[in-house]
Amino acid sequence: MGVPKKRKSKSRVGHHRSQWERKQKLLQLVSCPNCGRLILPHHICPYCHHYKGKEVKV
């Protein structure tokens, strides 16, 4: 496995973490094409159990 050659400074670690937290806060939701409720993209709808226009057994 790769091992870092030099230690990351506190400022670099903080900068990396601040970008990660910003991305976590932006929650993307799309409407289900079957029932119209808001769901996470690329996930099965927990309400009507459809994915890409097909019903999925859960």
C-alpha cells in the first residue's frame, strides 16, 4: 500500500475537512418518476419500490 512521504500539516488537513463537510451538507434529492416523492439519486424508492422504471422486490 502507498504510504505518505511527508506528514500533512494541520492547515492542509483542516482545508481538506472543510471541503468534505461542505459536500456533505449539500444533499441532492430527485423526484421519483413513478410516485413523485423526493428520493436519493441512484437508489430504490422506499415508498413505491421502483428503480429505473421497474418494480424491485425488497
